[in-house]
Amino acid sequence: SRALSHQLVRHRLASYAQRSQRYCSENGFDYVKPRTIKADSPAEVIYNNAMDYLSNTYKLLQELDIPNEDARMVLPNACETIIEVKMNLRALMNFMNERLCTCAQWEIRELALAMKKAIVEKYPELEPYLVPKCEKYGKEFGFCNESKSRSCGRHPVLKEIFNRGVTNG
């Protein structure tokens, strides 16, 4: 989705080429539907109605000869897109540290997992470096820098480590 691509481009040490919405309007737009919405019938009806309304609005604006670059302003973040990404190893490791974390949004976490799988198939020696941030220092020395309420619980949060050191020291 475009929402995912907006998260992706926040990783600045990379190169991106993304499909333009301006020149790809001939089919209206396809969109991503989250599993939470698919699993809830009333929510799915609401979501589908909203997407249908936006699609119709987009087509009507185009029929009024509104330029595509202006008509696309009604399109949602759920629009599907195609994006090509190039990263060096350091940027890739940072991307994986952040986006494999369970706190990352589901869509970008799924992308990170798919990227990791493809990379490890070709370069298995990179697997130890393509891990969530809590495991970047190894399983033995891992820690979570998220809050206790956001942590997946795989490793202690920094506050717990710090408090242990203060009470023991």
C-alpha cells in the first residue's frame, strides 16, 4: 500500500523508485485490505463502501477533465503501489532491526520478513544480522528499547536492566 511505502521511505539511506499514480489511473485503483477488517463483516462493508465511494469520486473528477495529479488527491493510503528499493548492507540491517520488531506495523513487518527470506536464500551468512533490534547484540545480550507495554517480552526492557543494575549496585 501507499501507507507502507510512506513508512519505507523514512529509511533515508536507500534508493527508491515508485509507480506513479498520475500515469496509472486507467484502472481506477486497487487497494490493500487489512486482515482485521476482512475478519469483521460490518467493518468490511464499511471499508468496501468507502473504497467504492473514493473510486467513483476519482473517476468523476477525471471525467470532468481534472488532471490526474489533482484527481488522485482523493485516493487513500490503502492504494496498492509498486516500489523498487536499493539499500547497502548497513541500511538493510537497520531496516530489519526496526521493521522485524513486533512493534512495527503488520504490513511493513511482512515486507521485511519477505525481504529477509529472499536475501537469506541467496546469502545465508547474512541471517544473523537481519534481526529485530532486540536481537542485534545476540540472544544473550539482547534487550528491548520499547516500553514494557509495547515489548513482545523476548528480552528485558532497558528500564528493567537499568533498575537491576541500580538495585544490585
